[in-house]
Amino acid sequence: MSTDACHHYAHGTSGARILAALDPLDGADVEHLAAATGLHRTTVCRRVDKLVEDGLAEEADGLVYLPRHLAGDEGLRPDPDQLEHVALLRGTAGLGERRCKRHGDQRRFYRQWLTECTQHAVERRRCPRPRLRLVPEGVVDESTGELRDTAWRGWNIDDPYRPTWPDDGSPEAVCG
């Protein structure tokens, strides 16, 4: 159940599990509810007392029943007005809505923070100076592509900003 009456500070998920295990015709004792929900016997006793106090369960002859106004064809049919009233009594009205809003705000702020961090990292990576050209102008004839300066013979100068020496390990590649 996603109502404020089943918020942690009201009946909680254990209260919702107990409500789901109740039947309007066949009553259940505390031991049966504990076995059906997997909760401890004392937790079931505490929660049943609160559910009975709020009118979400009925207790008779040591058995706990689901009230007829909450029972549907398939089991539990919660009455939204009564659940809202219980939430008001327990002080949990509106907590779910506020939690959803807070979670949405946190997601939005996180996305914004992530975007700003990414932009800041990109700005830090930008070099403030222009790239340094290592192969001087005029080493290669622009029209023919021939090497004019013999001192650059053997170098791979396809990228004038990053010339490389082809080192395949053979003496011919090194000595030319």
C-alpha cells in the first residue's frame, strides 16, 4: 500500500502486511498472523493494537478480522478517506508526497551538479596556449610534397605537431 497511513511513522510496512493477511470472515490469531507475515509475535501484537485503535482491524475472542467496509471481493479494499484520516491522526499525512518532491529535487540537483562537474572538467582540459608546431614551415614543399630539408629524412611528419621516428628495430630504419 502506498498511502501515508502505511508510512514508517504510522503503521509501516508491517501494518500493511498484517492488513493484507486479514480476512473479514475467518479471523486470525496473533500466532497465525506472525507465521503468515514473517513478523515477530510482539510486533504483530503492537501493530494489531494500533490497527484496531484506528479502525483498520477488528478484534473479537482473541481473533483479528478485517472490517467489512475494508473488505472487497478479492480481499483488502482500502477506503481512501479512512486511510487519509488515519494518516492525519498519526501525523503522517502528506509525508509520501513530500518525500517524492524531495527525491525529485535531489535528482534534479544531482543532474545539475554532474553537468557542472563535466563542464568544469572539459574547461580544465582545454589548453590555454596554441599547440606547438614541431616541424617548421618549409620543410615539406606544399605543392609536390617533397622533403626540402634533409635533416628530417626518415621522420614521419604527416602531423607537423607530432613527428614520429619509425622504429621497427631494424638497422636500416635507424641508419637509413
